[in-house]
Amino acid sequence: MTSVLPSFDPEWDVADWLRRLADVAVTAVHPDSLVADLLPDPPPGRTVVVGAGKAAASMAAALERAWQSRCPNAPLTGLVVTRYGHGADCDVIEVLEASHPMPDDLGEKAARRMLEAVTDLGEDDRVIALISGGGSALMTLPAEGISLADKQAINRELLRCGAPIGQMNTVRRHLSAIKGGRLAAAAHPAQVVTWLISDIPGDVATQIASGPTLPDRSTPADALAVLERYAIAIPAHVRQHLERDRSAPSPEDKAFERDDSVTLARARDALEAARNAAEEAGVLVRVLGDDLEGEARELGRDQARMALEARDEIASPLLILSGGETSVTVRGDGRGGRNVEYLLGLFEALQGAPGIHALAIDTDGIDGSEDNAGALFSPDDWTRAKAQGLDPAAYLSRNDAYTFFQALDRLIVTGPTRTNVNDFRAILVLPRTP
């Protein structure tokens, strides 16, 4: 990916410029530029690395390179789990791959091995936990009495109902034997240092990957309330677990007294990098926020109205940026993720309005469960869509935004970026021409 953004030119290729802008944003939050300066001095004993998430392997590779440069003779072991295809080359840290967003048995095995890796440590040892978005599905170890099939079924319904990520992770945390601080508690009395790449709106550290090393104050009753709110079927033994479980460690537990955590990257860092690059290129920038949530298509429609209003007020190009994590309530059987669904809602509302271009991607390179990071469009795509008989409303009705943008050859396919700060959305509004 390139981080060079050309200066404004009335004749520029706007689609290429927006793609370069997205590259700037993603590069700013990649572990390669974040890890080396954080490396602590080796402890008297062992250093064990564990981790989970879409960025876990690239974080491990960056850590290992820095370790070999600064303290090559100090012992280092560990294992991390990432999504299939998101691995990275490591020499001493084992990289495992498992399924996301639906957990599988390999994720369960990885989580079990992480618990085993930290259970015999002493006070002179240290655990470095590399945690990023996607870790909840990838580090799946069901609580006692709950099966992987139970967690898969509940996770499937949570994904379909449009629940915000914070609510989903509350459920995942309280059906787990490793999340909610349980991994750190198992490592006691060793110190646990957690490095985080945040995919959570608001950057609540305990929500990232459901907080395997960071306990929080949610309760099993909170998880039960989420399931009931969305009318998700709850097997009797799962309900009984949520009504009786008291296994989550308290934030005041002495096991966490020596622990520490730091957030390496978040959505605001990607947006800030894009803002700086665009302003240097001569474009005005408006950042709407890094924590926008809600139904994806509705956010697209809202931002379409904003862009149309801005077009009548500006005298020079305006870039509207936003981040966060939207939701999709699945009603159809089409293909798509939240970014293309947002973009199709925006596209439908704009109806080819002149001078408005847009891009939306997931910074991990995978939008939902498809092979694209997202998509983009320009005003003339409205005419192209009509000529091909593509009705945006019909595609939205069946959650088929992927197929819509595929027909226009507007999908963005990057492959795994090996980082993850969630959605990056950019609308470029050009002033009306006389």
C-alpha cells in the first residue's frame, strides 16, 4: 500500500485518490509502525506471548523482530491465533489460524492451548497479550457445561439480528472460559501486559475481543438481557449458566495488580492520518467521529443528506470522514458486509448527484465474510447502474450490496491488511459548477 496522496487537481482520478487515502489510513494503524517502541526490557524469568485477533499475527511478527534486535538472548515463546489467511511469518511465536466470524474447533483448541501456556508461570515471568478485533470468535473456549455448537448457534443469531458489537461481546464474555479477564487470572502471579488494537467504537479496552486479559463490570445477567432483547433462543442449560455463573474475576482482584495495558491503534488514528494527508493535498476535511454505529444503510442515507447540503455551501472540495462499526439486520439471502451495505444506502439516496464520490472499507481488508474490503462509487455509476438494470432498492432488500457493486466493477479487494480498527468511510464532495 502507498501512503502518498497527490495534491488536489480538478482533473484527478477521484477513485484512485480515494483508494490512496484509504491506504494512508490503514498504513497508519498497522503493527509494523507501532510495536517496536513499546517493547519492555525482558523480565528475570520467561516471556510468553499469547494473542488473538485479525492483527494478532502481524503484531507477533513485529514484536519478534524487535525482540531479536534488542534482546536476542532472552527467552521468548508463545502462540497467537488469527483468521484464516491473516497469518504472518514468525520464528519462535507459533501462529495458528481459525474461523471468523463463526468460531470453529480450531479456535477452541487455540484458546485451550493459550490457557495451558500461562498456567505454570511465576512472579518473575511476564505474559505479553496481543489482542485485536476478531479475537472473540477466534479465541473460543466455552464455559463449563456449554458446547461449541451452543456458542456457534448464539453467535450466528447475534450476527443476524444487528446487535452492536458491545452487546455481542457481553454475551460472548459470559459464555466463555477464557474471556472477561480469565486468561490473565490464569497467568497469575506472572505480570500480564496487554497490547491492544481497537475495533470497538469508544475504544473500551475490556470490549476488544471480549477482554481475555481485562476484567470488566458486566454480569451474566447483562448477557441474558441482550439475548432476550433480540429474542434469541436460549437453551435451558445456557440460561441456567447465565443465571448462576460467578466465575468472572473482579477488576479489584489482586491477580491484576501488576498488570498493564496500552492501546496501540484505534479508528481515530486512521482518521487523523487521512485528515492530515488530505489537508496537505489541499482538501478541506470534516470528521464526523470515530465511533458511529447504527444500521449501515440508514447511516448511508443520513450521510447522503449531509453531503447534498454541504455541496450547496462549499467553494472548494470537502472530505467527510467517519469511522466506527455499523450493524446489518439480515433480512435477505444476498452477499455483503456492513460497508457495502452502508455504501449502497448512500448511493441510493444520492441518485447520482453530481460531484459526490464515496468509499467505505473495513480496515482489516474483509467486509463481513466476503473477499472484498469494501467498495466505492462516483456519480456516473448511477447512470451505469440504470443502464444495467441494477435497482439499488431491490439489492438492499435482500442484503446483496456485494453483488451490486461487483456488477459495477466497484468492489475494493485488498486481501487481509493484518490490522483492524473497523470501518473507514470517506465522502468527497466537490462544489457545484456554475
